[in-house]
Amino acid sequence: MDKPIAGSHMNPAPRKKPFILNKMSGDRPEGYGRDKSRDGRGGVKIKLSEIPESGLTLKEVFDPVEMNLQMRDLTFIEPLRVTADLHKQRDAVMVNVGVAGQMKLLCGRCLELYEEPYENHFNLGYSVKGMLVLDITDDVREEILLSYSIRLLCKEECQGLCARCGRNLNFGVCQCLKVN
């Protein structure tokens, strides 16, 4: 929670509890909703005391803009669906995460936009000794950013652009190539 400004007598707004989907019943516990990370992005914080021995499944839909995932050459065109299975083992929590969504990408050769489904699964491990709350938001964001290719191509056989006139060679040969 942010510290109040020096000299301010205002109380900060209370934080909302994270949305947690109970693995056993599938019911959304009353009063649960989205929490905000310190930087204002949407996030999920899990109270460690609420993870039962049988584990906990967390299902959330994230706005890619709130998670700061929109890049110049990659944007998510729909909310990301995130599922996290949490298992507590003494002073550690293991999290199996699945993320799915739809991306719009900019081809690195022809500069055309194209869409592609996004799906990724990864595991996270945390040492939680002395902690009361676990926030997995930043680690999920990092895994998403690290998982996409640096060289984005609309298709493997993309011809790119003509170096002289800039025509997209996927749509046919340009006049520059016929002259030379």
C-alpha cells in the first residue's frame, strides 16, 4: 500500500481482495475482485493462508493494456485468459500458469499486420517464508513478453519489401525487379 503524502490526514482507499476461483466448488467467493498493483496495473494477489492443501485454481481475464503488454509490433486484440494452479508445499508455492489470447503482429519483412493466437504454459516457483501475500502479476507479464519471437514473420516464405520502391513482394513482382 502506498504511503500517504507527508502532512496528509487522508486514509488510503482499502484494497480489494483478488478474484479467486475455488478449485473444488467453482464458485466465486463473495467480495472478491480485481486488485491493482502498486503501479496501477491490474493484478492478482493471493493470500497464502487461503491456499488449501488440495491447491487452488485461479482464473482471471486481464486487460493487456493494464498489464503494459502493448508494443509497437505486437498488440493483444482481446483480453488474456489466465489460469493458475497453485500448490503450497511448506515454505514454497508452485504455480502452473496457462495464458491464452489473440495477438496482432507486425511482420518484420513486409510490414503487414497479421493475427495469430497466443497460448503459453509455464511454471513459477516462489519461496514464501515470512510472506502473507503472493503477487504473480509481474512474473506472468515477463513470461508473456519473453515467449514471443524477436523476429516476427507473417509467414516463413514472406518475400518482404522491394528495397528500391517499397512494394510488398508478396503481392507480386515490382517494376524495379523487371528493369534490373
